[in-house]
Amino acid sequence: MALVVQKFGGTSVADVDKIKNVAAKVIREKKAGNEVVVVLSAMSGETDKLIALAHKATEFPDEREYDALISTGEQVTVTLLAIVLNSLGYRAKSFLGSQVKFLTDNAHKRARILSVDTEIIRKELKQGTIVVVAGFQGVDKDNNITTLGRGGSDTSAVALAAVLNADQCDIYTDVDGVYTTDPNICNKARRIDKISYDEMLEMAMTGAKVLQPRSVEMAKKYDVPIYVKSTFSDEGGTLVTKEDKDMEREILSGITYDRDQAKITVVHVPDKPGVAAKLFTPLSQQNIIVDMIIQNVSLEGFTDVTFTVSKKDLTEAQKIIQKTAETIGAKKVEVDDQVSKVSIIGVGMASHAGVAAKMFSALADEGINIMMISTSEIKISCIIQRKYTELAIMVLHDTFGLEKKSS
Amino acid sequence: MALVVQKFGGTSVADVDKIKNVAAKVIREKKAGNEVVVVLSAMSGETDKLIALAHKATEFPDEREYDALISTGEQVTVTLLAIVLNSLGYRAKSFLGSQVKFLTDNAHKRARILSVDTEIIRKELKQGTIVVVAGFQGVDKDNNITTLGRGGSDTSAVALAAVLNADQCDIYTDVDGVYTTDPNICNKARRIDKISYDEMLEMAMTGAKVLQPRSVEMAKKYDVPIYVKSTFSDEGGTLVTKEDKDMEREILSGITYDRDQAKITVVHVPDKPGVAAKLFTPLSQQNIIVDMIIQNVSLEGFTDVTFTVSKKDLTEAQKIIQKTAETIGAKKVEVDDQVSKVSIIGVGMASHAGVAAKMFSALADEGINIMMISTSEIKISCIIQRKYTELAIMVLHDTFGLEKKSS
């Protein structure tokens, strides 16, 4: 008898009929003789609706209350699934973060999981109960409701699989696995059978939407193999697991993109120690995440500093950086909100020479100018003009022959 | 410094703008130097929406899950109010039933309150926090979410006022108090300044919608004076409190009606011991509440038994009683779903002779036939044809001179 954790996302539980479809998948695992723990997101769109309510009340809602408000979305789906399962003759019980003591720190809206009380869950499993846990939510030590941040339900599922030492963690979503790139953009995109934690992490961080980076990090830390599957089809699937020799044979695993990027350049910055700190500290204080940073070589004591932020943070970032620029005596601030980040990811990159050169040439051949570059051991990201995003992906997918699995 | 409990119903918190209006009323109490505990219902219509979801899932939803599902409505309003209050510079915290240990028995959908942990609330009040508690919900000893039944938020508020020994319990609603009868039906209806617990209880039980019977019962038990006020106006208000000599001067306090009535007659029942039990036990087993019961005098060993049930229970009740009737050898079952119950209520009734006679004559003068009568010390109820409901109310209101307060 295996212990299986199944997680279903918002589109999989979007209405009562879809929840009945989820119930069928849950029952299949149960009938196969397994112990089953289910983790659910809120109905798609529901969390956004609750957030809109909070923001209709005020611009900056109290975070404790905000978390208690938006956590109701998962409470609705887990109880409905438990209702459906019971009506079909399967003993099922829903549990909120507070009920399974999903203990987190008190950083509202982005809480980190500290521990989970497995005793309650194990007791129920032993009695044959299907345990349905609300994703995305927890409680701090004072019993205040916390949430884990966007996509936190993936993290909830992986955390449960880890503490329960589950045999399997299935993340059901509206696609049938992880692809070499977005199939909506490139029709040659191929589903990947197996991918390493590190590659998946880079893909998630550079734009692939299928899994949240934090859940992949946690899966890696506790070595929980994740199986990404479709809720709506039994075909396909991608296993996210430890690196093995199969994976190394591929140069690239995938190509990702992120259109939600904006570029800010601070021109003619006096090149003195502490200038970078002066530029970026005020941004981080406002919780604005800076992604790529480039500093040109200094020329006659002055330099240009370019960095990217998420488009939604641009207005706020620009306001802050304009003030800083004046303080430190920079010449001006330039902004470009028409950029994208295109990234190639692969563990094979480290052992194959010339991958970067090949990428740059391919883009150059199409007349695509590279504005910024950032690299890690298994990833190269380029900032390009947004209008070339699709072209860049097609070209790179062809150049690296991703449509075919190497054998 | 007084401790004030304020309860706002569903229409008072129907959207964010209305919640801002509620916040103004809360702040007014706070600014007056009081400690404030607020109890909220769900947005009007929200609980019905959640119930519809549950019933879309299955006809008879698991009750544990059902309670956890429908309790989300109050979670939304209490967090939104706390968000608004905080945004206006007032420290406020929302608390769910589970967070203030609103301990109940485990009778889901109709749980009874056992205790409330006042320590958490008192600690917050001492720090100047406005405490916003979700009405309608509690937890059983195993931390399962329970609900108190329809209108349970009134009961939550009175219970909190009782355990906190509050100086005042204000029930805000969409009308400005308790009226001698429904002003929508009788334009001579007069707002009552002060009414006794017993009269209010009879009025609530016989059709007045403004307060739930259970909350009045609890208010009486713990002697919590309730002030019924309008959320949308500062005028008016009705105090529900202990009986005093002012009240006795009035013969009648009010006239109520209930159109949600159906009458069932079992004809030619063999008049043997145990027949009543045989008739009514199967009904109570299906949770069907029987209101009035009349048994005719026996004639040659046979009798007729007539009783009333809520209209929504009629189909089910008829099915059950038909079966019983056959078993006990009754002749037939007759049903009338076109009836209403009209009641007159007043503590003065006990000390004033001829009230019943006056009621019956007034109805007779209008040609209204009385089908069934039931009385208590302070109430007389008559079942009449539904089409005469409005006429009966107008006539009785005039007959007993309710438009004028006696002095």
C-alpha cells in the first residue's frame, strides 16, 4: 500500500462538475489500494475575486486579515470535494491549515512552512479516510491564518509528501506535463518525460508556469519526486526528480520566456563604493524584486547601471530610483517596458562547450539584439525586445533540436 | 468604559461600501470610549450561494463538510471589516469560531454553544483592539467547524454579550426596531419601544423575522438586554428586556403571521392509546417539526387529527403520514397548503379578560373562518385561509388599537 499525495490546481476545481472529475481521479488511487492525501487550490479566479474585495476596502489591506480573507477560497473547494467523495460512498474529511497544524512563520502573504502535524493525518489515513487538505494556507504559532504566496498549494502538496514520506506526489494541472517550451507559441514543443529538480527550478524561475519555484526547491531538498499530470487526460506526464545520466545526454531541456519584464537604466552614475547599495536598498525595502543587473565598465569615474524588474513594479521602481538617482548625482533614468526575457535551460550545458555562442549567433542571425545577458551553470537568459519573443523561441527551439529527444 | 457588543446582519454587510458604513457605526462606539466586540453575518445571499454549491454536489451533503463550507461567508465579512477598520487607523482583529474557541456540541448545522474562551477577547480588548467575531460558527471539541443554524449570528452575539458580561448588545438590522406588526402589510404598524423577552420570543416563534427565537431565549436566560436598531438610520430602536410594569399596561404587543404553513388532517383515526405517538414519531424522526395539533373529540371510537407543518416539509410529511395512516387503519389524509397562522401576543393578555373572544369576533365579523386555535399564556394563534392573512392583520391591529401606545 503506497501513500499518494495528489494536488489539483484552480482550473481543475473551477466548478462542481470539475470537482466531480477530480473525485474520480482520487477514487481511482484509493481503489488501487493506496492511502490518499489530496491538496487543492481555490476555484480559478476565486482568489483574485477575494483580493479585489480587499483592495476595494483599502489600498493596503492589513496583512493578517488579508490572509484570513483569501484563504476562504481553498476552504470552499476542499469541503466540496469531501462532500462529493462522501456522497459516492468514500469516507473523506477536509482539513484547513489550522486543523492539520500547518505551522508557518508569521510573514503574512508569503509565510514559510515550519512543520506539519502528521499525527492527525496518519490517524485518519489508518481509518481509511481520504484526507483533503486546503493548500496555500497555514497558521502561525498564535493561530493566526497565514498564506504561502501565489501558487503556494504546490508547496503545500510537496511539504505534505515530504513529512508523510509519501511514495508519490502528483501535481495535476491543465497541461499534461512540462514542455521544452510553451506549446502555444511553438508547435514543435515536446513534452519532457523526466527533468531534474535544478532544471525545473530554473525553468520555473524564468517563466515556465507549470510549477512554483518554491515547491521545486522543497521537492529537491526533501527528494520528493513530483509527477506533473493533466487533470483532463490520462496521457503524458513529466517526472521531476533527481538528476540522472539520461538527463545529462540532453544539452538543453527547455526554453522559457517571461514577458513581464521592464528594464531601467541609471545613466552616468558616479562610480564610487556603495553606489550599488544606495541604488538597490530602497527598492528591496519596498519589496521590489530586481532580477538581472548589469554595470558597465567605468569610464572616467562614471558608469551606467541597468536592471530589470517585473512590469507591475515598474511605476513604483521608477519613482524610487529617480529619487535615488538625484541623490547620488546620476545624469538620468531611462526606462524600457517593451522587453522580454528568453532563457535556455539544461544540465548538459555545463559539459557542452559553445552553447552560449550558439544561442547568441542564432538570435543575431534573425537580427534580434541582445540587451542584457545573465547566466548560471545550467541557464542562459537574454533580455530582448518584446516583439521578438516568439521568433526567438522558435529559432532557439530549432537551433538546439529540441523537438526530438536525443537517444 | 462600557463593553458593547454590536451585531450586524447580512443586508448590513452586503458589499464593501455597506461594510464601510458598518465601520463608521463601530468607530462611533469606540470613540465614545467603549470596548467594542462586533459580530457579523455573511453578506446577504452568500450563505444561500454556498448551500446551492453543496447541493449541486449532492442531495444530502456530509454535514461536517457542509458546515465548514458555509462558514466561509462570515470569514469574508469579518476580515473585510477588520481591513476597513485598520485602514482607518483603528486596531481591529477578526476571529473565527475556532480562534475564540466558540465551543459547541457536534450537532452539525444546528450546534448548541457550550462555552466561549473569553480570555483571548479580553486580552485584545485591553489592548484597545476592536474584536470582530464571525457569527454563526463554532468548533466542537475535536476542532471540527460547526454552525448554529439559520440566524445563528444573533445567538453568537447574545452569547458573547452574556459571557463577556457586556453592558449593551445591539442587534443592527435593516429595520429600525420591532413593530406591532409587519409595516409592509399594515401601514398603521407602530414601532415598539420596549418589549419583554417572552413576548419577543412568541413573536419570533410565530413569524416576526427580526430576531431569532434562540437568541431571545439565550438573552432571557442570561438577562442580556438586546437593543434592535437600524444599520441605515440612527432613529428608532426597540429594547428587548425583562418584563416591567410599563409592559403590563398594554394588552397586546404585536400581531404576527406566518404564511409558510400547511395543514394535514388524518380522517377517521381509530381512537386507541398510542395512536398519536404512532402518527408523530415517524415525522420527528425525519426532523419534520409539527407546530399545532388538534384532535377532535372521539365519535364512536374514531377521531380526526389535524396538525400543521412548514410548507417546505409538506411533501415529505404527507408521504410519511399516508403510510402511517394506512398502518393504523385511518380512512384518509387530507391536505391544505393554502393556510396561514395569525397570532396576537401580549403579556397583558393574562390579566385582561376576553382577549380571545375579541379576536375571534373580529375575525368572524370579516367572514374569516378559524380552522385551528392554539394558545399560550401570552399568545393566541389561529390558522386561517391564506388569502385572508392581510385582512386579518389589519382588522386585529385596529380592534386592539395597536397604532396608539396606551399611556
